[in-house]
Amino acid sequence: MAPLLAAAPTASAAEAAETLFEIPLWDGFSLPITNSIVTTWIVALVLIALIRLACGRPKLVPSKGQYAVETIIGMFKEILEPILGRRAFPAAFPLLICLFFFILAQNWASLIPGIGTIGWHETAADGTETFLPLFRPLGADMNGTLGLALISFGAWLILIFKFAGPRAVLHEWFGNKASRNDVPAAVYYFLSLIFLGVGVIEVISILFRPISLSFRLFGNVFGGETLMHSTGYFTAFYFLELLVGVVQALVFTLLSAVYIGLITNHDDEPAEDAGTPAS
């Protein structure tokens, strides 16, 4: 093995996260710890520490750091509450704001010089030499982005059934949106079959949401990582990737909010149409 902290031999980013070591759990099974997991842990701890240092102990008269954090949270509240609806907002907002800051921190961490380019060389039995980076951004690991997407999808399932109810969810997907009083009976039942088919297509598209969310984030972060390696952290691209990091975190958060709000945000509808919240 070549010396630790050697520079990467190529300018392109690897296509998958590399395993640094494994934690044995029981016979025949161990938990692989990849460089993207290590980076995620470090960035998460730094993010928590920065927020704690900025806010300190919350006070009635906020400090500058607490005021800055509260201002950012207030801005997101104004954006997300109309999307989510009054009932689902208190439960969904903490998760969505955490997703935004977590993804943003991970995206920006990929721009730190050395992420993906510092590590060591390993020589295989056949003499092939490979480079093992010590750190890798979470967004450039498909497992990481898929994990975030599955968390968003699981929260979506819980929230729509809790705040809209099974009846409203099923009506949203498969129910006839026409009124019996506005159309003839034959037309109404024909439309019911149409809406049933549309509902099946809708369910299929819903199942693909975690894939689309994960691929969108992975593609942009991995592409940016490769671009930065190829250009040697060229200044213009560096600032462009800073902006891309914000946009991708915001897109992921807003899409998650929209998926929830499409079913839960019926505050102005009668209770029998919107469903009753589960206890």
C-alpha cells in the first residue's frame, strides 16, 4: 500500500463509494463502512456543532446567531406552509428543514479540496493499482441519495394517511372527480373506470418517486464532483457548484413538500371530501 494521503492519480471521480473497513456483526456478516459514510458522519457532526454554536441556549432576546437561524427557518415556514397545509405543516416541517440543511451541507462538502482526491493507492493481487479516496460526498454515492429518497417517501406515506386519512388518499388516487348531479349516470360510471385506470398509473408513478429523487441528486452531485476534479477546482466552476448545491437541496425539499401537500393540503375543503385526520 502506498503512503496515506496521496493525491489521486486521475482527474475523474470514481463511480461508486469504496469500502474503507468493515465492522463484524456476526458470523458471515459485517457492516461495510464506505468513504461516503465517513464523510456523512463528519459533515453531520460539524453541521450540528455549528448550529449549536450559532444558537447556543435559546433566549427570549435572541443573539445574532439565533436570530440568523430563526430568520432562515421563518423564510422556509412561509414557503412550505402554503404547500403542506395547516394540518400537516407542524409534523412535516422539522423533517423538511433538516433534509434541506443536511443535503446542502453534504453538497457543499464535496467542494472542499481533498474530498475525493486524498487517500492511498492499493495494489491488487494481479498487480493492478487502484486509488482509494479517504472521503467521498454523500450525494455522489447512489446508496446515500437513495437512502434520503426513501426517508422522504416513508415520511410521505405516514403523513398523508395521518392527516388526510385512507378515504381521502384512495379518493385522490382512484376516486371519480365528477359530480353525480352534473353528468348522466352512464357517463359518471364510465368516468369512474377512467379515473380507476388513471389511479393505477398514478400509483406506478408514485413508486418511481424515490428513484427520480435519488437519481436527480446523485447525477448533479456526481457530475459536479467529476467537473471539479477535471478542472482542478477552477474558480468559475467552483462558485457555480456552490449555487448548484443550494438548488439541488431546495429542489429535493420542495418536491418532498409538494408530494405531501398534494393530498394533505385541503384545508378549505369540507371534511367529507378531504377525509378526517387519523387520531
